[in-house]
Amino acid sequence: MHLDTLKLHGVLCVRRMSLTTKTQRHRGFLVSCALCITLIVSACSSAPPDSSAGRTFTLGITSGAQEFVDFVMDRHGLLDQAGLKADKVKSLSPANLHLMVAERKVDIGYGGFTTMATARSEGKDVIVIYGVFSPVNMVFVAKESPIKTLSDLKGKKLGVFGGPGSTTFGFLAVLARNWHGIDLFKEAELITAPAPALAELLGKGDIDAALLGTVESIQTFAKDRYRVLVDLSAEYKARQGGRAPAHVTIATNETFAKAHPDIVRDYLKAYKNALQYVHDHPEVWDEYAASIKMDDPAERALLREKMGPNLVERWDAEQIALQNDYLKLVHSIIGDSVLKVVPSDLVRNDYTP
């Protein structure tokens, strides 16, 4: 063969070998990729399921004392630690929130105790699974007022921030009827208005006394503008051996609790962790005060002083008995207005961690 022909043949052979090598490498790369994908898919299919999957629930909240606990849980990631995610539904009206809890519009919610009892007695599958706060509420009168006890409110104008159907007013009505001999529903003139408006009406003399909300009670007490006629929880504790029933509670419905017992139990675990966090980090009171724009140092100190002892930290047999005894008082004293039948299976400790 001619030398030039041999050279050309050699070049072609080299090129064929180069192409063959590249093809083999390309095929090898594809095989390697396929193998990697197979291994990844296999690893994913054999990995344990994500513990947070299916752990989202709807949480109903409203303004007031319960907002403090939710603040601590949210600000310090205690729900995340429990593997939960709450889709929050905030209502400006406690009555609307209570309806959402009773109608299963939220999975877990903060509900007034007597209102939850009423819903249960009317056939709703609402259950109360923990207490949050006993009342941090006070009734105020003018400093020069002749009113000295609740019994003196007979024939007087009493301002009520949540209206006569509210859980807090029900608590006051029990105190008044059981230990002061007055039926506030029938023997006082009830005026419903927002708490700040009631404070002004009291100052003008348009009402004789005012039951204020949690924050407003603390602020009014700190300003020393009016005289405290009664501190609801302090009065109850003095009469009943040192413990008071929770009037704000954590509620759910049996349908959700039976389908997702782990969520309910872990939410309560996060709640109890929040209480422990409050003990370990008292600065959280200032954090919360700042969040609600409470800047006065006296008010901040009073916030901790009044709210702290009224947190419900034990959901034991004694507390549950106290809750049920309170419902019996509500039924016997103001039953026609609030609770006609005492449900026997409202309060539960099945999910207490």
C-alpha cells in the first residue's frame, strides 16, 4: 500500500478509536447517572416518613389572656419543637370564636369554659382538654363610691365588657349570687360596651361599676384611678381553698381528637413547655408587654404579678373536680341564663401528656 495511503488509513483508525472511546465514555456516564438516580430513588423510598407530614391544624384564638400563651409558644418555636404547624384563625369576638370551636371550624381553640359546657349540653362534640387562665379580671368603682360589696350593686348600673352572655360575666354572677346574695342578671342594670369605653363611662358617673377585660383591668389598677370592688379569682380562691377554676380553656372536638390524638397531645405538650419557659425566662413578660404596647413599668410589673398566679399549670383530678363543681354552681345559680344542663363528659384528661 502506498505510504500516503497508509498514513491516511492510520489517521482514520486513530479517529475511529477516539470516537469509539468517547462513545464508550458517554455510555459509561449515562449508566453511572442511571445508577445514581436509582440509588437516590431507592434511598428516598426507604427513608422514614417526615414526622411533620399531616401535622398541620387550625387554631382558633382571640384577644385576651390566652393570647399570652400563644405568644410564648409562637415567639419561641415551641410548636415547631413539637413538630406542629398551626394555621391560626383569629377572631375579634370571643362569641364568634366559641361558635367556630363548637361548629368544628377550627380543630383546637381557646374557649370560655361555661360556653363550651353550653355547647356540649346542646349536643356538640366539644371537649375541654386543659385550662389556661382563671380570671385576671376586676370590677372597679369610683374611689368615693358608697358601693362596698357586690351586694351593693342592686339597682345600680354595671358595665360589662363582654356582655351578660360572656364567660367572665358568668363567673362574676356566680360570685355575686353564691356569696353576696345578689342576682346580677335581674337586680342590676347591665350596660355592655368595650372595656376602654366603660372606664370612661365610670369616670363620668354614667355607670356605677365596671367589669373590665384582662389588660384593661391591669392598666386601670396600675393607674389607681378607681377602686377595686372585687378581683374575681382572688375572691374565688379565698372562698374555695386557694384554687380557682379556669374560665379560659383549651377545647377541641371529639371527631378531631379521635382522628389526630397525637396532634392534640403534642399541642398540650407544647403548652406545658410554654409554662415552663415562662418560669425559666421571666423576661418573656416584658416581651409580651412590648408586643401589646404596654410601656408603663408599673403596668408591666402588674401584668406578671396578676397573670402569673392565674395560669392553670395542673390539669389533675383536683382541678378537674374544681371545674365540674364550678359548672354545678353555674347551673344551680344562673342556669336559666347560662347553663340549663351540666354535661357529665365535657372535661377530659385523656390527652394530657
